[in-house]
Amino acid sequence: MATSANTTTPNTLLLKNPSIFKTSTSAFHAFPISKRLSISIKCSHSATVVAPPTQDRVFNFAAGPATLPENVLRKAESELYNWRGAGMSVMEMSHRGKEFMSIIQKAESDLRKLLDISDDYAVLFLQGGATTQFASIPLNICKPQDPVDYIVTGSWGDKAFKEATKYCKPKVIWSGKSDKYTGIPDFNALDQNSDSRYLHICANETIHGVEFKDYPTPAALLVADMSSNFCSKPVDVSKFGIIYAGAQKNVGPSGVTIVIVRKDLIGDAQEITPVMLDYKIHADNNSLYNTPPCYGIYMCGLVFEDLLAQGGLVEVEKKNIKKAQILYDAIDESNGFYRSPVEKSVRSLMNVPFTLEKAELEAEFVKEAAKEKMIQLKGHRSVGGMRASIYNAMPLAGVEKLVAFMKDFQARHG
Ligand SMILES: Cc1ncc(COP(=O)(O)O)c(C=O)c1O
């Protein structure tokens, strides 16, 4: 490979600094992925060092773990080996050291800014996914005999309800199952139990693509699973007793679960509550009761910084509306070639399921799209069809490329 004298590449760096072989491959990580070259160099002592190959990024439409903002990945890459002069990576730090303390505190304060979360709420960075919260919520805020209401607009709401049956007396007061989960109830027609401890909703059903655009007024508390639309738009947190979300869709990698809980709800957990599920334990210890998912929290912090830099959630929502609009328009204007099953007024801005009139072409659609570097478009195994998840980090260019592909596919197969 020809290299000019002044150009530094991984190759020249390695050749000029053979000691790098002895220590680590850190030199490669000083380079953005796009500039790395696939090389294989034999050293005199016969070790072989293979640099990562050049990897163009795909447009990843996965429902989660999902695509992350490219500038966040680049920043994490640049800080991976030696975080801001600490001499170690975030993965190696003590979770009680001053460096990590500064990371988690900044992440929390940026999230508070983003969602305008008042001091009446605790923000917890936990583990176990949103699935663990299906149990934690009734354990923390109910007694075993307490009635609670669930609105079930899709598979996740259903799972949350089923888990709650072990710890309180939940009732499904509305289910969209008979309509294959394509709608949201009329709030005025809801038959809420006046003694219900809380009303649970899944704010955005990731599999079915149904999103609450407004929220019902609960008899007591409103509790929402926001896993798949967390930080995708402004939310009036004061309307909720608890908001919870797995990070791996909109705000970070898997392994971090964020719980925003009104402080007066903390401290009265059922006796059987495992220590790891007790909000009081985590709130009293600022999410540092045990070893937290440090790197994941750091990544969430970078995403929060990025969302603030974009102008906050008002601006983020505008972008999300635009992306969803062009995708739904492409579906609606396809003369039935593509179909969205979801009732128009509650279509999700984040997860767009669609089917093909000719269902036998769906596998071909997914295969051809993957060849064009648009991956993970297959619908959830429980519903089939296709699904494009277009979270915050999916660039407009990704959706535009998908729409162009859909039109081309229709022209060829319509
Ligand atoms: C809306 C919603 N709730 C809960 C879950 C479960 O999350 P986890 O896998 O983090 O437990 C998911 C996962 O996709 C989801 O989309």
C-alpha cells in the first residue's frame, strides 16, 4: 500500500512503533473505524496482529438492542482506552471512585434536564431489564390484596399484567387482543376500579407499533412502560407515579433499566421484595447499592448529552415525526402494496410494522433490503410481516433509503 510520508495510518503507526505489538492494539483504536484497514502483519516472534476490517455501517432497523448515534459511538471509541486521562477505561473503574461518580451524576442530571424531572422524583439506574420492573412495581407499591388496573395494548402490556398477578390483584380493564392489538381505548369508556392502586400502560408497544399520544387519568397512579419511546419526545413526568424503560432502544446499550419514581412511593415494599428490586435500597444508595452496569450508564450519559446538544426532546420529536411521516406516507401511498395494520391516530413514531399484500414476497423484501445494508426488518416472530424500528438514532437518511427501496421493490414486484 502506498503511503505518503506525512500520512499516518494504522499501518505506518505499527511499522514505526513495533513496540505497540508488545503492549496492545490500542493504536488501531485511535483511528475511526472507517479509516481502518484490514491488514495482517507477521512479527518476527511470529505473533499475528489483525486489524479490524473496514466496516461500513448498516442502517439497523432492529427493535432493540438498536442503533446508537454515530457520534456517541465515536466519542466512546475515543475514550475507550483511557477515559479523560484517568489512565483506564470506564469498564475498569471502581463504581465508587470519583470518576464514575461524576459519570453517573452527570447522566442523572442530564436526564433530569431532558425530561424536566422535578426533585419529587428519584431517578434510578438499575438492571434486569423492563421485565424485572413488571414484578418490581407491584412489589414496591402494592400489598398482595391490592387491586390494580392494566390496559393491554400489546404483548408487553400483557406480560406486565401476567407478572403482576403474582404480587397483587391486577385486572385487565381493556385489551386490544381481539383486534390484534391495533388500537388504544377511548379513555372515557374505561371502567377503572376506584380502589385501584395504579393504572398500568405500555406507552409504546414495540411489537405491534401502537403508541399512546395522550394518557388516561388514573384513579390513583399512572405507571408506564416507556421502554421503546423513552426520550423520543417530551413527557410531562408529573402525570406519572412511575416511568420505566430499558435503555437499549433509545438511550443506550442493554443492561441498564431506568426507573423514574415519585419519592413518596418509595419505602413501603412488600416484605418478600428481594433487595435488588427494592426501590428504597437503590434510591438511598444513589443506584450504587451493588455494582451497577457502569459502562452502560456511561453510554446512556453520552446519549443524554447528545440529545441535549440536539436541542432537547422538542427538537428530537420533530425529527422523529418527520421520519415516521415519510415511512407511513410510503405505506399509505402504495395502493395497498404495503399495509400498516395500526389505527392511524395511534401509529407509533418508533416502531413501524407493515405487511405486504403479497405475503409470499416478505422474505424476499427482507433479504433484498439486507443486501442494501438495511438490516433487521423482519417483523417480530409473533406477528410476522416487517417492522422498521426508527428510534432517535436512526438518521433521516436511513428512512429515506428504506422508502426509496420500498418504492423500487414495489415497481419490480407490484
Ligand atoms: C415495551 C417493552 N417493554 C418491555 C420490554 C422487555 O425489556 P427487557 O428485555 O429489557 O426486559 C421490551 C423489550 O423489547 C419492550 O419493548
